[in-house]
Amino acid sequence: MCWSSPRHSSRTAAAGAVADRTAIDAYRHRLVELEQDRAEAERDNDPERLHLIDNEHEAVLAQLKNATGLSGRQRQLGTTASERARKAVSARIRDAIRRLEPAAPQLAAHLDRAVITGTWCRYRSQGAPSWQIRW
């Protein structure tokens, strides 16, 4: 089998969903139940139960976030070539910013906050400081 053929391009097929629709719906249903339980525990002034509910809420929410991508769609297992490229670009940008730290710590800190990586990379300036460059 020739792996360079068009049928076997650099795209890797996803291995399937992280969680099926039934599991995602169950996570969401449990979050609603926990909100109701929390309201009841607050009414009963039960701090121990509130703590347990909050811990479970965080755990269920983490699982739901892991199972879904943007806009609540099922996240797929496996890594596509575009996902690998996105991760590589993000890592190189973060590495370049880290390398600036010894020579220009303020610039590195600013870029760390202002450069957003993900599907798209962008610079989000929120009152960028003025810079003086000395030669």
C-alpha cells in the first residue's frame, strides 16, 4: 500500500467521538440537577453539602468541556494534520515569547497576554504600553 497516494494524504481520520450524544446529554442533565441541589443546600444553609455539590459540578463540567468542542459539538478523538499544525504553530509562538523574557521581560509579558492562539492566531492589544528601544 502506498501511503503517498491521494487517498492517504496528510489528513488523519478521527478515531470517533470522545463521548456520544447520550453521554453529553447526561452530563448536561446532571449539571441542571446539581444547580437545583445547590439551591436547596443554600436554602438549608448546608455548607458541607454545598462543598460536595460544587466539587461534583466542577468535575462534571470538566468532563463536558473535554467531550465537547466549540459550540457544544462532539469532540473527535484522533489528531488531524491541521490540528497538529495548529498545535505546532501555537507552541512555536509561545516558545518565541519565552525566549524574549531574558532580554525584554515586559515585552514578553505583554505578548503572552496579547497573542491569542487557537484555530486563528491574533494579536489582541488592550492598551499596549509604549516601548523605548535602546541600541
